[in-house]
Amino acid sequence: MDKLLIEGGKRLVGETSISGAKNAALPILCAALLSAEPVTFTNVPQLKDVATLLALLGQMGVKIEREGDTVTLDASALDNPVAPYEMVKTMRASILVLGPLVARCGEARVSLPGGCAIGARPVDQHIKGLQAMGAEVAVEHGYVHARASRLKGARLVADVVTVTGTENLMMAASLADGTSIIENAAREPEVIDLANCLIAMGAKISGAGTGVIHIEGVPRLHGAQHSIMPDRIETGTYLCAAAATGGDIRLTGAMASSLDAVIGKLIEAGCTVQSEPKAIRLSAPPRLSSVSLRTAPHPAFPTDMQAQFMALDCIAQGTAIISETIFENRFMHATELQRLGADIHIDGNTAIVRGVERLQGASVMATDLRASASLVIAGLTAEGETTIERIYHLDRGYERLEEKLAALGAKARRIK
């Protein structure tokens, strides 16, 4: 397995670009299943998860053309509405093919997915919503089997806020007979991006980005072109890396409006953040002030940025309290940060982080995608060399990581 070797102590200075959002690209690529006409997407990031999903769509009969960050999908010959375990075991987002397949083909057989081991992420809300729309759903031998001659519009009330659940049901409802209302819907920017893509394909959707989404089903969707939104988590990760190293960076292709909670915390830590129409600049002080935070669904502080801020707090002035309310196993990076000299105490879903003067380089192991990012940030600040193992997690969500870090002055290289 590849490793990442980081020589710490270098300020991040300069400019780099932000890629398309992984968490927007995955559901939007699945939306191509809803149409018999070609759909073209631009600003698609070159990530392991995207490659896995494209391979999954290909074995279903979807024709795929890719050139750079542009992907064209033609699902006119869709003939195999099955997502096998061996193809989805590493990627949680594979469940997003369920709704489109049932809506378009009348049936689907989708393996219960895998992904990062950060806690339980059940698919019961997806199943409950499809059943409310008239689908017959059974879970047998590790697969979700769903059938419906045509889905019917329905009132869909989620027991908990779920991003993929909202996206799956919104796609399914786009081809349903009648009007559907999703209540307690996720409000993430990626949900809005998916809705905009579906609307470009002819769907009738209103309310995306609020807690109540209205979808008036149509008989069919047509081809379209859509550009994937910038990745707000990648943006936040580089901002944190610059903040931790006392740096000064400008990120092009970024969208500040999707990062209000994160930017607010960076300013609280002592950074200066300037927003431009399609860029963000951050200047950091020599040492940050600790910031406490509590994760919650959008527009509150995102769970996908919790690990990166824990890395910041490890070398900040003061003590921070971090509360994780989304996933029960999302403090696994804490023990690896402790190997670098961090002072962290875990009590249930709360971490108490006391800032130290500096971290020390060591060998650490990535446990999930965002934990990997926190170890990169910590390694950039640490004295000496830090070796991060199992960086295939990073490849799932960060495009050209070493190249972008090098553009900002970091010393980081991949070891085969």
C-alpha cells in the first residue's frame, strides 16, 4: 500500500485550485440512470470513489465517455439494475443507485454498501421512503430488492436528517406518478446541486436547500449538461492546513457561501478570511486560538470537518471541546494524533483537546477519509517526518493531494 511522507514545519503559501465536490458528483452521476438520453457533467473530480461508481454504472449497461474532468453518461441501454457487493463494498454512496433504478427500470437489486468505518449509517430511511411510494422492498442475503411498476407520489417524512436518503428519494420521486413531499429533508449544498441537475434534465423540484422539498413527478427526463459544484470539504481542509502552518493561501474555484460555519470558526481561531466570487484567501497568525465546536446537520458545523479542526486545536493556544453528534465512531483519528504528541481526552462523543507548543513527527495510520486529512494537517505542523499509512482513504476524496500541497510549498511525497 502507498504511504505519504511529510516533512513538517513549512508554511503553506501560494495558490491552488479546488476540485469538483465528491459528495455532489456521486449522486449526480447516479442521476444519469433516470434518463435514456446522454447527460454530460463537467468539473468531475478524478477520485477513487468516482472511478468505482463509474465502473458500477458501466456494468449496468451505461455507456461512459470521460475526458479530463468531463464525463458523458448514456443510460439508453441500461439492462442490468444490479449493484453487486464486490463493486460497492468500499463505497457507501453506492446506495444512491437504488432510487433511480426503481424509478426508471421498475426494479433494483443493490448490495448493502460499505465505506468508512465511522459508525452506523443505515439505509432504513431510503427503504421507508420507497415503500411509501408503493415499492415492494425486501432485504435478503445482504441485498436490497425493490420493485414497483411505477412509483407513486407520496408524503415522505424522514425520522432523521439524511443526505443520501434525501438525494435517493428526490431522484426516485422525479419519475413518480404524482407529487411527493420530502419533510425533514437534508439542506446540504450538495442536495441543491443535485436538484439543479435534475431540473436541467426536466424534473420539477422546488424547496431544495430547505427542510421541505416538493417534487412533481414527470413521465421522463431528458439529456442535459451540468457542472459539479466545488468541493467545500476539500476547500475547508486546505484552509485548515494553511491555518495550522501559519500560512497565507488563495484557493481558486472555491465557493465561500457553502462554508459559513467553517469560515466562522477559522476567524474565531484568529485567521483573516477574504471571500471573492470564485476564490477564498486565508491568512493565519503565528499561532491559532483554540476553537470549540459541535457537529450537526447543515447549516451547522459539518461532521466532515471535525477531524481537521481537531488537528488545528492540537497546536492552538488554549483548550477546546469538540462534540460529535453525527457518527459514533468518528474520533478514531485521536489516538493517531496522540502518537504525534497531541493532548486529547475522549469521553463518549466529546473530545477535550489541550493545545501543545508543537507536534513531533511519527508513523501514523489513516482510519477513514477525513481522519486521513487530519493526519496530513498535523504532519505539516510537526517537527521532523511524519509517515501516513493506508492513504487509499485520501485517494477516495482528495484529488492530486501531493501536487496541490507542493504548489503551496509543502514537502510531501507518496511512497509506493
